[in-house]
Amino acid sequence: MDSSKFDDITRSLATGTSRRKMLKGLLAGAAGIVGLSRVAPTSAAQITKTCAAGGKENRALGESCNDKNCCSTSAHQVCEKVSATGAYRCECDLNSGFISCGGQCVSTNCSNGGTLNTTTCVCESSCPASAPESCNGQCFAACPTGTTRDQTTCSCECDSGTVACNGTCVTPCSGDQVLNATCDGCVCPSGTEACPANSTTCVRPCATGLVRQADCTCGCGSGTQLCNGTCVSTTCASGQTFNATTCGCSCASGEVFCGGRCVNPATICTGQHNKIFNVECCNLGVNPCQNPGQPSGKCKA
């Protein structure tokens, strides 16, 4: 307490100021002094907790921490005291030159005399005109027109909406098509064909015997039908019909195909005196109704 403050208190006592009023003033002053000591800044970078034996580095940047729940040292973090209340949390290791940028700890020690760009969180160099583009602390020649330097790989990549082809950035093909060998046109990949014609949809060729249908599926040609995996003709001789089970033509039940027609052996010779059905004559295309007793192999009308 300075001398002037002491003189004021002495005069107050001398003039009869109540002790209660004076005590109230002194208490208020003491509270102010205590308040100042609580908000006084501390050097957080110098007040850290060490991870105890058996402690786990399971705390992320900005999370609370202690000697058991530690910060990730591999991510260049330390457990620092951040307020006079004794609170600790994971912060970047400033003493090692790491600061928080983009949600992670990055080094401010850039190589080649570069400086850290706190917007992109990467080191940038002061590059010469011959190599004006900076990436990861190195200088590169300008990328060709239509390309942009990738700040992760530092390579020149085609601009959005284009693809690389034989060292040139071109517009990619649409649909199923791919660029041809000279990169100046689009074609279907090898082993496929466009359907519908002149479209960008590519399909595999039809199997042998099948033809492309209007809806781009594979099927049998006109006058044929897929039966047991093979296209067969559905055109039958007079009197026969196509049988989808046998994949061939056949006569109606009880009939046989002889001489190019379907006949009923039980009725074909009805009304012809002493004549019976002869399948051999029928197959030769002549009258199937023959007199009995004819020499074998002889067909007569």
C-alpha cells in the first residue's frame, strides 16, 4: 500500500468514518486484486503434461487431455494448460515449430526458404520466372495449357472435364465408348459393337446363329425359332406343324409323313378293293395303297 492510500485511511479514522464502511472498501479492493490474478495470462506452451506409463494417445487436436488420456505425439501434439482453471487440451507443439492449420498440426519450417501458406496449409517458395509454380516447397516450370498442378503430387493434371490421352488433354467419350488410338474420336471397346447404330451404347456381338434384334437383344432370324439353344426353321411341309418339344415338324397324332404329305394309315386306303397301306411306296412318293402279295420291294398302282 502506498503512502497516499495510507494517509487516506488515517484521515478516515480520524474523521470518524465507520469501521464498517472502511472494511467494506478494503474487501472490495482485495477482491479486485484476486480477480486480476485469475485472468493473468500464463505461458501455456511451457505448461504441459507428460504421458504417464500405460497412458493411451487417444485424444485428438482440441480435446481435453491428461497424463492417462494423452495427445498424439506422432501428429506433433502436446497436452497443454490452456487456462488458469487448470484445464488441459491437445494443442500443436509450438516449441517444435508446429501450428494448427486445416484441423491438423503442420510445420512452419519450410525447406528452400519457403513460407507456410496458412490458407492452403502448404509451404510456398519464392520461385524464379523460369520455374514459377510452387508445390510442397519446390519450384516447377509452368504446367501446359489445359492442365493444373496438383498440390499433393505436384504433377500437372488435366483440367476438370478433360482426360489425358497420349500426353494431351481431350474431352472424354460418353456412354460406353472410349477414345481411339489417335485420341481424335470415340469408338466401342474391342469385342463390342454399337447398338443402336451410331449410338454410344456398346454391346457384345451375338453368338453364332443369332442375329441382332431391333431392341438390341440377340435372337433368331425370320422364319426360325430358338429351340434347345439352336435356331431352327419353323417352316414345315404341307400338313405338318412345328413341334417346339422336338424342334422339328411333325404330322398330327395318328398320321405319318409319306410322299411329302401327312396321311393316316388306317383310313388312307379305305374304299380301294383289297389294297392296304404300304409305307415303302408312300416314301417313294407313289400311291401308298398296294395290292397284297406283291413281290417284296415292288410298288404298283
